[in-house]
Amino acid sequence: VDFLFYFKDLFLALIVRPVLRDPFRMVITILGVAIGVAVFLSIQ
């Protein structure tokens, strides 16, 4: 159970707060990953 609380704190600190602070950068990152995956799959 302690692990879940630790994971939740880590998740909030590393993912939720930066996304709330800079949503535009999150959108750019997701688009970049999606384009990278699409290119990788099209090459295969």
C-alpha cells in the first residue's frame, strides 16, 4: 500500500504538475511520439 502512495506522489510530481504548467509542450510531445510511431510502423 505504501508503494501505491509513493507512486501516486511520483506520478503527480513528474506528470500532472508539468502538464498543468505547460499544456502546449505536452501536446507537442504527444504529437512527436505519435509521428515517430507512425513513421516506424510505415517503415516496417
